[in-house]
Amino acid sequence: MTLLEATDLRRHYKVRAGRGPFGAKATLRAVDGVSLKIEAGRTLGLVGESGCGKSTTGKLVLGLIAATAGTVRYAGNDMPPTGSAAWRALRPRMQMVYQDPLGALDRRLPVGVQIMEPLAIHGQASPAERRERAAEVMTAVGLQRHQFDRYPHELSGGQRQRVVLARALMTEPDLLVCDEPISALDVSIQAQVVNLLLDLQDRLGIAYLFISHDLRVVRQVSHEVAVMYLGRIVEQGEAESLFAQPTHPYTRALVSAIPVLGPRRERLLLQGDPPNPVDVPSGCAFHTRCPFAVATCRAEAPVLQPTADGRQVACHRADEPALQVAA
Amino acid sequence: MGVPLVEIAGLTVDFGNDWRSRAVDGVDLAIAPGEALGVVGESGSGKSVTWLAALGLLPARARVGGSVRLEGQQLVGAPARLLESVRGKRIAMIFQDPSSCLNPVHRIGRQLGEALKLHRGLSGAAGEAETLRLLDQVGIADAKRRLSDYPHQLSGGLNQRVMIAMALAGQPDLLVADEPTTALDATIQAQILALLAGIRRDTGMALVLISHDLGVVAENVSRVAVMYAGRLVEEGLGQDLFDAPRHPYTQGLLAALPTLTGPRRRLAAIPGTVPEPGKAPAGCSFAPRCPLAEPRCMSEPPASRRVGLLHRAACHLQIEPGFSAGALPRAAE
Amino acid sequence: MLLFAASRLLRAALTILFVMTFAFVVLRLSGDPALLIMSVDAPPEAIKAFRQAWGLDQPIWDQYLSYIAHAFTGDFGKSMRDGRPAMDLVMERVPATLAITLPALALKIGLGIPAGIYAALHRNSFADRLTMAVSVAGFTMPSFVLALLLVLVFAVNLGWLPASGADSPSHAILPIITLGAAGAAIMARFTRSAMLEVLGQPYIRAASAKGVEWRRVISHHALPNAAIPTVTIIGFMIGSLVAGAVVVESVFAWPGVGRLLVSAVANRDLAVVQAILMVIAAWMVMANFTVDIAYGWLDPRVRGAAAGH
Ligand SMILES: Nc1ncnc2c1ncn2[C@@H]1O[C@H](COP(=O)(O)OP(=O)(O)OP(=O)(O)O)[C@@H](O)[C@H]1O
Ligand SMILES: Nc1ncnc2c1ncn2[C@@H]1O[C@H](COP(=O)(O)OP(=O)(O)OP(=O)(O)O)[C@@H](O)[C@H]1O
Ligand SMILES: [Mg+2]
Ligand SMILES: [Mg+2]
């Protein structure tokens, strides 16, 4: 069953291009035509360059910010408008783990209270049950009972991150958008949290939109992975094969840049300026940095198309064998 | 090692009244000028607090003991004036939560400019030119426009790179980078790490790289320290330590690492959790989770021993290189 | 920003309309002014004539519509007591009220904010505890009690200042202190907690780590952030300036709007009461509007949210 379906989502920001309060305005295309589907009980990994619009996409699909254009359907119905009663009623079913845990927590409240909050807001369970459930979830993410009464600033970075995760898990949602949920965790706790997420998926059928820069972990948890570049999805496919044989030149660069413990591998280094979401290059947005770019790439924007091996790639040269060999 | 740039000896930090709940419990570390040291370890083991204590940035409630010397100059309990002259200029720090560490009401251009004015006396056009150069260096496109953005208008990774630029603005002798690339994708991460390596080559800046990404650490530093529950449990040259870890905790850590190739399998977390404060054994704090623990591990704290060239581990057992605790039958999960 | 201002303005107008309606309904329902204003033994014809003269015999719905229609043209009816336009009566009292409330406001801000900042920076010190103790006393004590205490000490015992009336500037001193002291206490408390909240934020520590000296961290990093919640309370104080003066003006027999309100209510002078409520509401709404604008100016996050996309 398709739990969430987003079609052609866009989010544009008006930003100042010139100086002063009346300076010229420009449009920043944070998300510029993203379509994605998440099946119940499955995980879609979302990776891509820093600033390419992953967090924005995550907030858009949950209706935490309003889209400039595009639609979101949740469990077969249109997503109610942000802030409406119907939307609020859906909140416990879909939760978000924010990227900046310190910013997402209230520094005046003990973390335990904040973990219980989603249940309290939606009036679920008695206070005693909430407390018990909070303790359970805290243990599951590797926090300790005595940390219940701590304030956010009294915890380490990784402990705070687990608090935010615990809070999101309290209502046992159907859909969880995890924005960098494990970036501050050591590999052992990372493993524990990843195992927990997988177990919960098995047991409760939670679907995840898993945003992370750690491609190893993304591969571990995702059924499918979408790669974003400058507000759009440039490649999407089954997790294992996507990392084993990345097709889009950006994905290749990304995969080859993963730091490793053993001897260094050959790297595909990106040339050229980093992308600017205010001034998106013509044609394929990646052509300015792509080692394989040809004239077509400068003129025409490629669309996401299925390739022979069942992947979706937005690249004019995706099917050329010469490029496949170069990989 | 020559004369250390920074020498930490017996550093302790307490937040509560119970000595067994120490956040940092006797850390000894030395960093030579120009050296790159990696710090890895359990979440909550005191990696961040160690450096906050060194710079006098902990809340007044925290009690800091031991010593931190910068070229012989004692920093623990030093007067505010001295600390202010060290912070940002001699020792700069990149914080773990970049988005919350930027002031929400100031434009990032202004926040960067402040550091430049403070440490390099640059203001006006020269200041702005340098600000642009710094932002450019950390791979931020359209730097000129970004100067007038507020932190909430930037993505997590952009904020992180602004933080990095800010720390580099003072041209410090030591950069303490606390999880500096958590919000960066692999390509920009590689670019930032190359930038830091370049700056170290050019200026002889020393680097403390605190990271959970063992790959990042392995590729970028020569020496690695592993922390567990407020203590240093193993320390050694990067390759030695990753190839032949001697402490069971380090071994467990390496075994938990997911791979990019090969079959997907359940990840191997180290069973159990850090003991609650007050319930820690008198001996080794890893003992309750250690697959090799012996009775004395519970009662006697292990001293740090030399186990190889520049390689030390705090474990009672003589674990041979190549032996892996991960291969042993595990305690029930 | 323009859109932001326009939407707030519309909201302000609606609020005022709501207050007018509410005041109208409540006042009409709470008793027949004709019976109260005319003496009890007035002949029924006189009462009837009075009702007719003031339109009280019309259905309430018609009365309401004609009231609103007149209000739009700036006519808020006439005082039932002396027949002068109600709004004129109110307006001529406004300067007197401002003469005590504005200095009191200056006192609240000028004393409260520095005290709050000082207390926050020296948390748990003797000065902090003293400030907080004084401030608790300041806002738990009802203003008439404080007023009477002040009168007792400075007028009766010491004889330094007049106890009531409005004949010389020295008559204003006790009312100003009464109004200002409680506000300053609230202000101090609020500023202190806003400041403590900000001082615990990670960006303060990060600014220190940058090498910024502590004084500058306070002035350039902490204060601009602490100002954001503080503005709310200042706006609230400005908003309640007129309303807050009612008790104090009565105690000190100060001829301001507050005292007029008390007497108009006692006399069931509907048009005057309504005009005063209207002025108070407009004043509050304006204060709120200013706060919203100030918010947008102080907090870039609010500015972005309001500007939309
Ligand atoms: N202000 C504080 N008050 C009380 N305890 C604190 C405070 N700050 C940190 N701690 C505790 O000190 C311990 C060490 O924290 P620290 O931030 O150094 O961990 P870390 O090694 O950096 O972990 P992470 O990798 O998760 O960031 C943690 O258990 C934390 O809960
Ligand atoms: N409120 C805002 N106003 C203006 N621009 C914004 C705002 N929020 C986000 N942006 C811009 O939108 C773009 C995408 O941001 P987003 O946070 O989605 O990136 P991301 O993919 O999550 O990056 P990262 O991996 O660094 O967190 C960035 O260029 C960012 O500067
Ligand atoms: Mg993000
Ligand atoms: Mg930390």
C-alpha cells in the first residue's frame, strides 16, 4: 500500500539578492519538482549534497511547511492543509526527527517530559503509562533512566539526538521522517539504533523517509534510495545496487568520496563551483561540474527515466556503455 | 614527540556530587604543534566536555580538576582575560550543533566579520573580502548573497560550514573540530577535510578531530585516542589502532561498523549500556559489557599500558594484535 | 513586510469592532440607565421621555446599528449626564492620565530592565535575591495597598508630598511611583528570566569560544535575543497603561480617564463608559500592533515567516 505519495513538490523562498531592505529579490529553489512514493512498512533513503533540499523535502511531505506547488497524498487522501484540525489529528501518525536536536528541544524542560509530550498533546494514555512508555523507549534508544530528568544542555550531542528520536517513536507512527538521526552517534550506538528502527519496522510496519549523509547506514536501512541534487531527484533505485553501481555522475562522485578505513580508493573528484540554488544552471543542473557533460547537457534538462536495470536516472548519457565502463 | 602545544594532565570534570558520575575522569593527552589527533568513542564519553573544560566554557556548576597547559600556560582556572585571548585565536573550536551555535538574530556575514575583526583586525572592505574568501573556501556557493542570510535560512550543512569558516577566521594554532562534518555529504566532507589538511600544511595548525566516523578519522589523522566513560582507553597511531585494536571496546566499535559492500546483515552493537552513575564498578568501566572480563576487571581499575610503539591501552588483559573480541560468543543481547 | 502590516491592521480593526459590540451588549443588558439616572420617584412620563430622547425605546438591534454607524463618523454619542459629546469628555482627561502613566512607564523600563539584567548576570548573588524578593513583593501587592502605604509614609508621616489632588507637579509623584513600582518589579523578573534563558543558549557559549569578551557577548549576543520576549511585556504594559491607572487615579483623586470611568460607571453614563472602553481598546490594539512590528524587526525568524514565500 502506498502510504505517502508526493507529486512535483516545490518550495521556493524569496531571498534578498541586493543590499538593504529594498534590495533586489531573487528566488531560491530549495525543492524544485520532487516526486516520491513511500510504501507502508518500507524505507526510502534520501541522500544528496548539503543544501540540496533534503530537510525541506522532509518537512514538505509532512506538511510542516507549506509547499509552493505540488501535492502530497497520505494513505490515499490529500494531506490536509498545514495547521488545520485534520492535519493535527494526523500528527501522531507521522513524526519527524529533526536534524538539529538542540534546536528541536526546549531547554527549559527536562528531556523526559519532552519525550512524553506527543502522548500528552494527543491525550493518549494516563500519566503513569506515559512515563512507563517513555522509559521503555529511552532504554530502546540506549538512553538511561536517570537521564529522564536531565535538561537538553546537560546531555551530550548523541544523547540529545536519541532524545529526539525517542520522542518521535512515542506515538508509534506509521511514517517517520528521520533527518540525520544517527549523525552524532558512535558506531556501536548507531548500530543499536539502526537495529531498533529495523525491528520496529518489522513489528509495527513503520515506513521511514531516511535522510542521511552516512551512505553505509542508508544502504543498511533503505529498500530504495533517492539521490538529490539542487532541489531535484537525479537518481533513484534499489539500495544495494545503487551504491554498488551508481549511474548518475553525481551519485558516482558521492559514493567514491566515502571515507574508508582501509587503503584509499580511486576518487571521482568534483570540479567547478558548488551549486547555487538561486541561480540554477541551464540544462542539467549538474553539467557545470560533470566530467561527462556534452552540449545537450548544457541545453536540455534531463528528466527522470527508467534505465535498463530498473533504476530511474536523470542523465542524458545514462545509457551510454562508455560511461558505464568509466565507473 | 617534541614540546607539546597542548598538554592535558589528569583532567576531571564533575557535574554532580558523586565522583562515580564523572563526565571526564582523568584524561591525559598531549598534542604536538602541527599534529593531527583523532578522538573517537562512546557517545557521552566526555569527548566534547574535555575541550569545553580546557577552554573554560563549561557552566559554573561544573567542577574542573587537573591541568591543561597551552605552551606551558595553565588554562584550568585561568583568569577570564587570559582565556579570552586564547579562545578563537590560539585554540578555536567547531561545535557539534552548528545550527544552534550561530546567533539567530545576526546575519552570518556579521558573525564572521566579528571573528575577523577580533583576531585579525580586519573590517570594512578588507573584512568583507576575507569573509567571502572564507565562505568560498568551505564550498558555499553565492557567498556574497549568503552573507546577508540568517542562520535559519541555511541548511544544516551550510551552517556547519559557516561554523568551520568562523573557526578558521582566527587562524588558530589548534583547531578542535567536534564532529565537523556530520551534516555534510561525502563530497563536501572530502572537500572540507582536504581544506583542513591544506591549512595544516601551510600554517602548521594542529588539529583535534572528534568524530564518530571512523573512516574520516582514519583518513585524516596520524594518531587516534579512544574514549569510554570519561577515560582514555586506547591511544595509538591510526593504522596500528585500526588494524590491531587492543582494547575490547575499540574492537567492538570496529565490529559495529556497517559496510558499503557485501551482504546486508544485522549490525553488531556492543551489548549493554554504559553503567549508570553510581553503579559503575570500582574497576574498569567497560567491564560489565566486556566479553573478556575477569573478576579483577570489576574491582581494579586498569592502568594505561604500553602495548606497542606509541600505542597504549588501559586493559588488564594482554590482548594480542589480530585477536578480536567480536569473534567471541557474546553476552545475551 | 507590507502584507504583514496590512494583515495586522485588519486584525486590529476587527478587534476594536468586537470590543465595541461587546461593551454595547453588556452595558445594555446590565440595567436600564433611565431608572438609574432619573431619581427613583420620577414620574413615569419623565422616564419615558428620557428613554425616547436617548433612543432607549428602540429595539436593541436598531440602537446597536445606529451606534456603530455614528461611531464611524466619529460620533460616540453624548453623555447622559451633561449632554456633551462623550468622546470630548474622555479626550480632555487623556493628558492627565498620560501625565502619570508615561513617567511610570519610563520608570518600569528604566528601572526594571537594568535590574533584571543585573540579577541575571549575578545569578544567586545577594543582589539577585534582593532584586527578586523586592520584585515578588512588588507584584503581589495590590496597587491600592501600595498607594495607601506610600500616602501613609510620604504624605501623612513625613509630610513631604501631597496625598491627593492634582494642583501641582508634586501631586503626580506618588501616583507615578505607585504605578511604576509594580511594573518595574514585573519587568525585572521578566527581563531576568529572558536573559537567563538566552545566556544558556549554545550560541552564547559559541560566541565566547570565538574569543569575544564577556561584556560584548552580553551586549551584542545576549541582549538582542533577550529583547525579543521582553518586548512582549513592554507592549503589554503600554497596552494596559490607561486601564491600569483606574485604581490609582481613584485613590489619589487624579482627574484622569480612569477616574472618569469609575464615575461614569457609577452613574450609568453609557455613552461615556463606551467611549472610554473604546479608547482603551484602541490603545491596546495599537500597542499590540507596535509589538508585532517590533517583533518582526528584532527577530528575523518571524520576519521570514510573515513574508511567506
Ligand atoms: N552541563 C552538563 N550537566 C550535566 N551533565 C553533563 C553536562 N554536559 C555534559 N554532561 C554529561 O557529560 C557526559 C559527557 O558529555 P560529552 O558531551 O563530552 O559527550 P561526548 O563524548 O561528546 O558525546 P557525543 O559523542 O554524544 O557528543 C555525558 O554523559 C553528558 O550527559
Ligand atoms: N527559511 C528559509 N529561507 C531561505 N532559504 C532557505 C530557508 N530554509 C532553507 N533554505 C534554503 O533551502 C536550501 C535547501 O535547504 P535544506 O535545509 O532543505 O537542505 P538539506 O538538503 O537538508 O541540506 P543539509 O544536508 O546541509 O542539511 C538551502 O539552500 C537553504 O539555504
Ligand atoms: Mg538538512
Ligand atoms: Mg560531543
